[in-house]
Amino acid sequence: MGNTNAAIIKIDNALALPLYKQIVVSVYDAIADGRLKNGDILPSVNSIAAMHSLARGSIFKAYNELKTAGIIDSTPGKGYFVTSTNVQSKKNIFLLLSTFNPYREVLYNAFIEQIRNQATVDLYFHHHNISVFETLIKNHAAYYNTFVIMPEINKKTDGILKQLDPKKLYILDSGLNEFGSEYPCVCQNYEKDISGILKGHFERLKKYKRIILLFPDNIKTEGVVNGFKAVFKKTDFPAEVIRNTQEYELTQFDCCIIMDDIDLVKLMRSARKNKWKLGTDIGILSYNETPLKSIIADGITTITTDFEQMGKSMAEMVIKSKPKRIENPFLMIDRKSF
């Protein structure tokens, strides 16, 4: 009995988590890792207030929450002490994605399947809106012990992420170069992925007159553009990045790399109207595999990260609490459109 060390309580003023909640989390963590045992005396209100320059009201609020949960109790002259070590160690996961689409669904389902009954997961979306991104994180920081976040690439993002405990934060899908050195992650390497595919199939590209990357303004992964340009920089091969994709008109013997499925539909209609054969008169490489692309026009060739593996890798990392920096596999599913 008698662990009265105020250092058990960890306070980080940079976190968005309320101070009283940080006290609650500190006690739970100390019980979970054996630093506090049944019957041990907790640091006194005065000692915590002195060490961390906290208002006594925040400490009383934290201890009352722990008493309500049945974790601690108090007696006059003895102070606060541990009455139960049956703390909930299951991970409570805040999963923040950008949007929901068929390939995000594959990722999500793989993540949930791998997690199974080992954690609870709540799903949120920021829709590429940095204000929504920030609000969701601030409003929910106090209620989760694990954060799996698909970041919005923005100059404000780093500051927003720093409001969370870095030991509990995992980066998903985007942000390998921006955040991969600071936090564990399972991400795409957009620049390396596209350049690897194009270099590996350069001879096949030569049957087309030019290569077009359709990259609309709503796509944020500039690494794709950088990788594309790097491949053709030292060649005389006609290659072009088109951002205003709605104005692009398909030309015979173009090979198009398509980021957005809306542009894919438009090009498929144009090819059908002109009676151009996919893989001969025009080439199509569509980003991100979906089941539908395997049957459209006898099959659309896709270049895609392995979203199922991404979900599995992230789930395994979270459950085992083994931080890593993983570049997710990228592959080409070769069909008749290329």
C-alpha cells in the first residue's frame, strides 16, 4: 500500500484532452501497467495541484469520476485509494476517414474484420474540410484512447494532430512523407507507386501517341503528379497532366490515367461513341480497384493500393501496439483496357 507519488499523474498542456480527463487517464494507465494496485493510496489533491500547477477543482472532478466508476474511494484521514483494478483495457478507437467510397469500404471492412472483438470502433468523416477535420478531433479527443486518422493534407494539420497523444495516434492512407516520421502509419507512397508502374510498363505505353494524367482539383495527392512527371522528364515521350478534366476531349491513341471515376465514365462514353477499342485505340488505367471495374467493358485495368491489406496492417499494428512505418503494397490489375 501507499504509492503516493504525484508523478503518477501525467499532464500535457499541449493536448486538447481536458486536464481532469488526463488525471483520469493517468490513474487508469497506472492501474493497467501495475504501478497502482488494489489498496494503494493515490497522490493527494494538494500534491497534484502543487506539482502540475492545477486548480483543485479539476483534481476533485477527476477523482469523483473515478469514484463513480468504482475504481477508487476515499476516507477521512486516509485520502483516496484504489478499490478496483478491473479497468477496461480494450482499445476504444476513433477512426477518421476522408470520405466513404467503394475502396474505402474495402479498407474499413478489412480493418473491422481484423479488429473483431478486440476493440470498439467509431467511424467519422472529414470530407477534405480542414475545419471539420479540426472540430472532429477536438470534440472527440477526450473520449477515445486510440486514434486512427486519414489526414487532410493542409498547413494546419500538423498543429491539429499535435493536440493528441502521439503514443495513441496512427496515420492511415495519406501523409507518409508529411507525418510518417512522427507517427506510426500505413500509407501509400504516391510518387514511388505511380513511377514504378509506369517504368515497369514503359514498352506498352509506346503503342500510344501520348500519355494523359487526368488529375482534377479535388484530388489532393500531389505525389502522383510528381511521380508521373519524373518518369517522362528526361524523355521526348508526349505526356501531359490535365487538371481541368471536364474540358478534356478523348483523342484516338491517347492512354489515360484516371484518378476520378466520374472522368472514367465520361471517357467510356466517348470511346463507345467513337467505336474505339480499349487497349488498342485508347488505353485506360484507372486508379483504385473496385469490383465493378472488373466487368465494365470486359475489364478496366486498375492501378491501386491494396486497400484490404492496408486495413489489415493498421488493425494489427493497433491491436499489438507495435508502431511501424509501412508503405502499403501497390499493384496493377491488368485487364483489356491497357
